Amino acid sequence: MTTHRTARLTALLALPAALTLGVATPSLARSAHTAHTGVVAKAPKAYQIDLSELNDSGASGTAMLSVEGTRLTVKIEAHGLVPGQPHAQHIHGSTDGHDFHCPTASADKNGDGIVTTAEGIPDYGNIHISLTTKGDTSMKSGLAVDRMPVADKNGDLSYSRTIDVTQATADHIKDLHVVQHGIDPNKNGKYDFGKGKSELDPKLPQEATAPTDCGMVKGAAVGSVPVGGVETGSGSTNGIESPGLIAGGGIALLAAAGLFAARRRLLTADTHEES
């Protein structure tokens, strides 16, 4: 009887080690792959930007920036824009540590009620990336209105593009921000010269180039957050980036529960055998 009970205890004691090895196997495999290739795979980093109106435009939206190596994917969903009109949009800021930010109404130096692009640049910095729909994305394309996204009849705009960027941009993406342009202060549904000519290009009306909304990076996201989802950097899941770790923890908990139940059954059986 004692020999039989000892054999069962030995089998149960070996169970935790087997379960631990099973949970750890994926990590060991990844470590072996890293040691063999010398390459450490890095998961994409995602950042959320909430776009808030400028110049009483009524525009708002959400931008997601996802960086993998030196590949930047930008997705924007914006609303309240001038319907049927192109909206120049850019990533502004600096990668050398300068603290740029979105402007406020105080940036309107001439008091005409409009924060123009020129008035906003001291706050949000020069164009870093032109978010065109195709072709060049440098500062040179900042006013390429023929390659900028167009809002639909409801004033909604969806944009998605993946761009090759420099390592400096990839490393400092949290220091940059998104600005969209194009306002309609007289509410006639189009760009006109009611606010004069653009100081950037006199062929364009001021309405076409004045900023309509701006947003700064809120922080690193746990994963790809849908528009209107949880704000980045909040909640109790900070630092939990691997579904494998979460799943592994669940397996470990289930294994512990099963082991406890098995030991309880064993002790009950042994009590009956000895009585």
C-alpha cells in the first residue's frame, strides 16, 4: 500500500516541472532562434493621437502611428472637415529634442481671428512628413493639394499609408504630432478668399492652408487601438505586450488548480486505504 502511494506522489510531484517546461517552451524556442540568427525581433510600436479643433473649425479625429523598424504606418479618421475639399496634412515637429506642441488661439498675432500656418509654425514646428496619398512625402509636398486626401460630402476623411522614414524619425516619433489644414469660417462649404490669400502660396486662399486640427502623441499603446478605443498608456495592462505571456499565465493557473484537486483526491484515497 505504501509503495503504491509513493509512486502516485512521485508522479504528482513531477507534474509541475512538466507543466512549467511546457509553458516555457515557446520562450526557449525564441531564445534559441535569437542565438542562432543574432536578430532580436521587435514588435511594432503604436501611438495614438487625438486631433482637436483649431480656429473654431469643429474638426476632430484620431490618428494612429505604428512604427516597425523604419516603416511608419499612419491611419487617420477625421470628422467635421470642409466637405468635398482637399485637406493638407502633415507630421510636424523635431527629432533633435526641441519641444514643439499644438498652438492655441494666442498664436493669432495679428488678431484677425485665424491662426495661420505661419503663425502656428513657431508652436508646432516645420513640416517633418507630408501625409500625401501617393508619391513624395517630404516637406516639398507640403502644399501638394492634388495628392492630399479629400473629405467626403459629410466632412469625414479616412487616410492610411505606410512610409519609409529615417531612423531618427522612428526613434523620436513620440516627439512629433499631426496637423490637418483647411477651414471654412464663413460656412459656405468651400475654400474662398474671404480671409485673404495664403502666406504660403498667394494662389491659394488662407482658408485652404490654415490649420483645422492638431494632436500630439499621447503615449505608447499596448497594441493597435481602434478609433475611439482606450486611451494609450492607461489602464492596468501597461507592460503586458505578449499574448503568449497572458496565455501562459492562464495555463499555469489551470495547471495549479488541477494539481491541487489531484492532491486532494490522493489524500482522500490514502485516508480510506489506511482506515
